[in-house]
Amino acid sequence: MSDAPRRTGVLGVHSLDHFAFSVPDAAVALRFYRAFGLDARSVGDRVDVHTFGDARRWATLHADGTPKRLEYLCFAAYADDFDALEAQLGRHGACTPHPRSDGRGAWIADPDGTPIQVVAAARRCPAEKPAAQAPRIAGSGHGAAPARSTAPSVHPRRLSHVLVFTPDVARQVEFCTSVLGLRLSDRAGDVIAFLHAPHGSDHHVVAFAKSDAPGLHHSSWEVASIDEIGLGAERMRSEGYAHGWGIGRHVLGSNYFYYVQDPWGSWAEYSYDIDFVPAEVGWAGGDHPAEDSFYVWGPAVPDDFIVNRESRRV
């Protein structure tokens, strides 16, 4: 582990490893994530979501005929930090493994009761900000854009983060910083907060937005260019997933985005060029105005964008 990026003297997870939630229908889930450009695989009554070329899963969707429900989040830590982290979880009230998980690692319930798994595993996030894909540049007198019929397929490179609803944003921030070792990147009062991993990660690996109940708002998937965001958005519209938001650019995190609504009312985001916090950098986060928690530019926010489909009121 000597060559792995580290913040000296800090105990904490290094990556968001994967997340799991339940959906009514596996076939519907398989079709959506394949259209999105991911390597979605049917495994019995569940769907495992991979990026192409990576054997490890980023998400698992359990199909049980019930409405959408966040099941658990899994974070990864360096092997030589795991025992200390497991002891730290134990001091804060460890719980039994989620019955639909692989049972590995250490477990604790977050303040909303959502199970959190911590495993010793290799980094899932990069050690530095990924390089952008070079734009296609045509010489003078030639067209640079591909024809619609020959436009390349978009395949996200990795999971960047998830955003989760919570009744108490501040309580979740305290839990994540004191128990998991995450660090606050930015917030907008008690409405939303973004947290990064201390050993170098994207601006946020997990974020929390205020609601009356826990739930999954969106998963965010990194692509290589703004053009890939546009191509992904167009592909999803052509596949029948027309309801979305974007293209735009966020203030907090700075990434360009397009969100497409999934069949259960949550969202999947194509994301490009999110801010990166290296292990040796102390990010100067702040408390921002509410309008900066959304975007710098882009189309109007859909009326149902911040609706929590796992809320009792819905």
C-alpha cells in the first residue's frame, strides 16, 4: 500500500465501492441500464451493473415486485486500515450484514437506518483526476461531427457518486465524517451536503439531500467528454427514456451533467469533469446559497427532480 495515495494520519474509507437497491422488475432494470451504456448482467432475480472492462460490480438491483427502495451502500478501505475502521464502527454500534449482501466486511446502520458496509478492497476511484478525451478535430474544409447513423455508443467509465435523501443532512454529515472518515466538501445549509474521501477522490463520493425519508435520488456515472454526455442523452431519448434534465453544469463539483429518469422515478446521471480533491489537498469547502446547490447554467429543473419516490408521502 506504500504507493497508494494517502492523507497522512487520517483513518477513513477511500472509495464508494457499490450500492444496492430494490426495484419491481429485473427485465425493466436490465433494459434501462443497458440502454444507458453499462454492462448490466442478469443474475437470478437481480441485476448486477458493471462498466465494460471491469469485473467488479458497481450496483446491484434486487427485483422483488415491490416499489423502489435503497437497500445499502458499500465503501472500501485499505486493507491495513480495515481493523481500525471495523473497531470504529463497533464503537458506534455495528449491525448484522444486510441479508441481500455478500456478508463481507463490517456493518453499521447510518442515522436513517440504512445499512452501510465497509470492506477491505482496492480503490474504486482514481488516484488523480482522469484525463479528458481529446475532441475530434477535423481539418479545414471537413466536417468534424459524426453522422447520426455512425455516432459511437457511450459507455461510462465508472461510478462517480450517489446522492441519497435524508430527513437530517447535518446528522448524516456527522456520521460520515466521524465514523467513515469522509470529509465535507461543500453544503447549502441543511438542504444538501457533498462529501469526499480523504485519500483522494472526486468532489463527492456521496451526497445527501433533505427529504422526509431516506431514499436513492441518483447515481452518477463518469463519461469522457461533454460530447459523450450529449450522445448518451440522445441515445436514451431514442430508447424511450425521454424525461431528463440537462445538459448543464453544476456549481458544487463543477461537473457537466445530463440526468435521465429511470423507470422508478430516480435518476442516472452522465457526468463529466467533476472537481477532484487530491489526498494532499485540504479542500476549502463552504456553506453556499441554495441556488448554487443546483447549477450554473442549463434548462429549468423538472418539477419532479427532487421528489423522493421512497417517501411515505409519495
